[in-house]
Amino acid sequence: TVTSKLCIAIAIPNSTFIFRRANMSYKKAEEILPLEIIQLIQQYVDGETIYIPRKDNERQEWGKNTETRRELAKRNEQIFKDFKNGERISRLADKYFLSEKSIQRIVYKMKKAS
């Protein structure tokens, strides 16, 4: 069966559908779906790649299961602190390898939040 990971359905030219989970293991659609469902899908896409999104109630916010979101928040706080201490936008862009526009957005967002 397909796990709770995001699924991507891939149709290959001989009309065999394969489901790929995020961990890169494959399941044949014939082992998961009734033939009627496969034939119905083939009426819309035959031999093409399609994306099947998660149900709305099972979606997770970006970065929820990683440290990335916390690391970016920490970086943005430091950018704002540096800005408040007088560093120019252009200098911050060079320092953090971001565009000046990105630095401006971060500063604006942090100002708004404080």
C-alpha cells in the first residue's frame, strides 16, 4: 500500500502506472488500484506523468520536519539585528549572500512583527 508520504503517479508508455513514494520505492498501480480506476485515469492521461497531491487535512507546512525553517528564522533575526545596529542593506546582502530585495523583505517583515 502507499504510505502517508507524498505520492507521484508515473504513467509509462505501455499503460502500466507506477506510484513513486518520496523514499523512491515503487509500487505498480495494478497492485494498488482497481482496473476501473486505472482505465479512468488513462482516459485523461495515457503515458504521461501526473502529480497526485495529498488530501488537504494531511498536508504539512513547508519545513515542518526539518531544521531549515528554524535556521532561516534564526538567520533572519540576525539580519534584522545587524540592520538595527546600522548595517546597510547592500552590506547585509553581501554578508548573507542574498539579494538586496530579499534583505529588504526580511527587514520589513521583522519590523512588522516587532
